[in-house]
Amino acid sequence: MPIFPRNQVIAGSTSSEKVVKQYLHEITGKLDSIEDAILYGSGFKIRKFVVTSDDRIPQPIVFQLIGDKVDLVENIATGSSVKIVFRITGRRWEGKLINNLEVQSIDIEAEKEQSETEKKQPDAATPPPRKNLLAKDDEDIPF
């Protein structure tokens, strides 16, 4: 039995059957900042970025990309709306507990951005509304 019912909203994120079965989580928000990738001597690469969640109370959340996935944020501009699918990992290191949010995929929420810009900008093919040149009292055409 899944932990959460299918498509239940939990603190601004949704869970689907695929997400629950793979112990993955998803969240939507705005991309705030992206750090440069760090390459360690062993060839291990890591990159961190911050997303402000779309929750009722927005929170900045730090995610990390590991290995081949460090380029996932390369072509995404800060300020873009994104959907992040991630998993939570934890380990012990030198007597400390460390938790990380490892990103599995990033999707740009283009539909939401397009609909907002379309509302702000009128369609070029639609002519502007006509003004009524006749006053309400005038019944005759002025020519």
C-alpha cells in the first residue's frame, strides 16, 4: 500500500504512484540561484542550486546534482518555474548525520509561464476593440 494516496497534495508537492514506488518526491517552485559545479580529484562532480517552493509559506530549498546530472540546470534561467523530482539520501560521516536532496529530473513549467504572459500581452492577430464614436443621444450618423 502506498504511503500517500495517488495525487494527494502534501505541502505544495504532489505524489504519484510512480513517485511513491521509487521513494521519489516532487516539488514545484522558482529557481533562485545556481552554484558552479565542483569537481573532486576522484572525478566526482557535484552542483547545488536553490529553489523557492510554491508552498503556502514559500521556503528556499537547496538541492544537489551528482555526477552526470550536474548539467541539468545549465540551460535554465534563474526565476524560471520548475518541477523537481528528487530523492532524500542520508549517511553518517565522521560521527555526523548528513541528509541530501538528490535531483533525479528537472522540468521547466513552460505552460504556466506561457499562460501568464499571454494574459499580460494581447494577441497580435486580435484587433483592438472598436470605440463607439456616436454619443448615446446621437442616432444619426455624422456624415
